[in-house]
Amino acid sequence: MKRFRIACALCALIACGFPGCASEKLRYNLLLVTIDTLRADRLGCYGNRGASTPSIDRLARSGVMISNVTTQIPATIPSLASLFSSRLPHDSGLYGNRDHLASEETTLAEVLAGAGYRTMAVAYGVPSQGRGLEQGFHQYNGASPEPGNLPSVGFGTADEVSGRVEDWFSGETEEPFFGWIHFWDPHQDYSPPPPYDSMHGGSSDGLSSMVQFSDVFRREIELGPEELASSLALYDGEISFVDREIGKVLARLEQSGLTERTIVVLAADHGEDFYEHHRYIGHGRFLYEAGLHVPTILSGPHIPAGSVVEGDARLIDLAPTLLKLLDVPMPDSFEGRSFAGSLAGGGIERSLPTFSLLEDGSMMTRRDGWKLAVHRQTSTMELFDLMADPGERKNLADDATAKRQEMEESLRSWAKAFSDEATRPRNLPSEFEKRLRALGYID
Ligand SMILES: [Zn+2]
């Protein structure tokens, strides 16, 4: 990576050194906002009529909304690592929140820093502890990230996060910036401040401590209809609270006169299962759309306003897309494919299947509206026709056998990379390999 960074810095210098040669696009800023645990369908712009997400909806109207983006793993650190390194979890060696993105990996921030960008991040929650995601940022959580000496910020709320980026847009600087803001609030526990604690009709008073605290996301719980509705209302309240703070950040960007030359992107690391298929609220345990389908919105110069781009994309495709929009070369290590060419319309065409996995070895593939998931927790194989059955209610694994076999073969070929000597992932945990073997994925 370090060689790539030097090469890019040279490119930028050369581009700026010749009058008339400097690319206008090179000067665009990039503001990436990620929201932890935000499932796409809770946003107004993604069809939730009961939502109160005016800032995000306005952002969607000012730009392009990608209809169907899938996370490669519904867990915070591996997913964000996939986003920044544009690598599949097993290729970058991250499966769980305890894992660390290796310094050899090349990240979006490193590429942009190498291209002359000022890079800064405010990332609360699990990412506040670094985990390798700080690579390439000149400022991380407001302090310089010296190895082994990362600042400990703790779990900040959305208003604290937005307060920390106040000075990002002030002052005249020569170089463009890349800013990453990670909001943590919709992650359990769901405890939005007033008025968001009652905005969607929920009340924390009637909730049992099991629902309120994050230990629920590892086990099944019994909830009555009222408790479930209250949980969802509080989760929506957290999203509305974050939405207000995003509105403040975007207003500040506007007041600084930077909106016209800043690409703003909104994404999420994963969604949240909400009792749809099992007595479970959380993420990281199943591969249903509630946990995998994440919102992705892009707005800024040369991005058409108010359109929706249909088709399947992956979170690892986002970094290549952003580099394309910024006219910055993409490193060879990036596995994603830019969908920048589809933003003007026409939809995203994918000739390859999409894959996602869980730390326990469960895997999913989807293609042409069909989805096959093998869940280790329940030892089940589920096949869904997502076009006809977006709620994943009717398991067709025993009915559409030809389709199941075709997709199973695709999943097996993909999983084979875990055992082949040439493609075996670095740092593959022996436990993970054992699980794949137990599932019959590899010999
Ligand atoms: Zn997360």
C-alpha cells in the first residue's frame, strides 16, 4: 500500500503542477456518513411511511438512492473494514468485532490521503477503538492516532458526534477533505433522548431489561406485541435523533459554501433483525434482508438529483465508486466494482452473484432476485424468490430444487476458496474452517 500512496501523491503533484492540467474532480470533498445498525426499510426514502427522517430523505431527493445494497457481513468492524478496504471479509481476514484490519490492507482513507486529501474521522461505538479502521486518517476521533495510543472516546451520542465535526468545514484550506462520521445510536440499547423516545409511540417504561440492554442480541427472547412495538418505536426514535444531527452537519456544510463541491454519502454497516423470523432482535446471527439490506445514498456534483438506481450492489462496491467519482485511481487490492457509471440511470447490472457470511460460518448468495442462505444456528437451508417474496416468508428450498442446486453450487465454489491453498484466506480462524467443514462447504 505505501508504494501506492507515494505514487498517488506524485500524480496529484504532477496534476497540480501543470496549469490547466489539474483535474477539477480532484478537488471535490468527500463526506461519508455511516449509521450503525440502520436497516434500509426504516427510512422514509426507502418506503417507510411512518418514518421521521426528513434530513436523510432530503439528501436522497438531492441525489441518488441505490435500491439494493448488501453488506458482506452484518457485524460492525468486519463490515466497515470491508467498506474501507473494498475486500470481502475472508480476504481481509475479519469475521468478528474483535478482529483487526491489518496494516498491509489498503483503505479508502489511505488512498485519499495519498492523493492529497485531508482525512479525518469521528467514529463512536466499537470503531472508536480503532481496530485498524483508523488507517489513513490524519485525525481519528479528533486526535492523532499514534500506534498503540488511540484515544478512547467511549459511546457518544449523535449530538456529541455532530458537535465534534463543527470545525471540519471552517477555514480556507488548499487541499480537499475526506471526512467520515459514524453514528452509533440505533445500535442496542434503544434509548433515544426526548422527544425521540416517544415520537414513534414507544415507551421504555414498559420494556423489560432484556429488551433494553444489548445482551439480547445473542439469545432469543419472548416479547409480547406491545413490547415488540415499543422496541421498534425506540429504534426508530434513535434513527430520527441521528437524522436531526445529520441535518445539522449538512446545514453547516451548506453555510460554509461547500455543498457544491462535496460528495455526501450515507451508508450503514448492517441492519437489524426485528423478530421477523425468529424470536430475536439484533444482528450478526442471521442472513435475512433485515440485517443485510443497507441504505446507500450519494449526493453532490455531477450526481443527478432525485433518482433511484435499481439493481444489486455490495458494500464493497462503494469505495471503488467514490474513487471513480473523485477521479482518484483505485488500488489493485480493491475487489469491489464501481457503480458510478450507473448513477445517471439504467440500473446496476451484476453478472456475478453476491455473497455474505457470518462469523459462525453461515453463508448467503443472491443473484437475479433469488437468494439462498445456509444458517448454521438453525441448520436450515432457505431459498427465497425475493421479487415475489421480499419478506422471505416462503422457503422454496424443497420446491425449486433446480434453482436451489444451482445456487448451492455457486455457494460451494465460493466457499472452496477457504480451503484451496492458493486462495486460502489469511488469518482464517481454525474454528471458522471447522464450521465450514461441518456444514459440508469444504472437504
Ligand atoms: Zn454495527
